[in-house]
Amino acid sequence: MSRRCELTGKSPQVGHKVSHSNIKTKRRFLPNLLNVTLMSEALGRSVRLRVSAIAFKSVDHRGGLDAYLAKAKDAELSAKALDIKRQIAKKKVAAS
């Protein structure tokens, strides 16, 4: 399983661990990923996603999964999240 956020696209970064004697050793900074179940209002069902903690807070701040995906860029989203975004858009068009 990839260590990549499905909503923001955050992935591991590479840097140095620096000791007291200033010796630099390569290390990886991993994103804080959570397995969460988010409710989609338009679809009327829950969706399981693997998202970073900051993306989870952003979803809550924007008013839910539907509102977050409406404003999200397609390039950042995973294939699963992009599919959910299309389903939500299709439901909203059919409802109006």
C-alpha cells in the first residue's frame, strides 16, 4: 500500500537526521496517515479513505467530504477519490 494521502497527495519526503556532532544521515519523513470512514451527503453512504491528519482536518473545516472534493484539484486526488468526486457531481446534476 502506497504511503500517499488520497485527498492531498502528500507523500514521504527525504531529508537528513543531524546528530549532535553534525553528521548527516539520510532519513524519510512519513506523512501522518489515518484510515478514516467519511460520510458523503450526496451519495448517502460512507467512504473509506487513507488520508493525512491535515487533510482530515481540512475536510471537517470545509464542511464535509462533498464540499472538500468539489474544491479539490483533480491532479492531487487519487483514482478512488476522483471516482467518488465524479459520482457526487453526477448525483448533484441528476437532482437539479
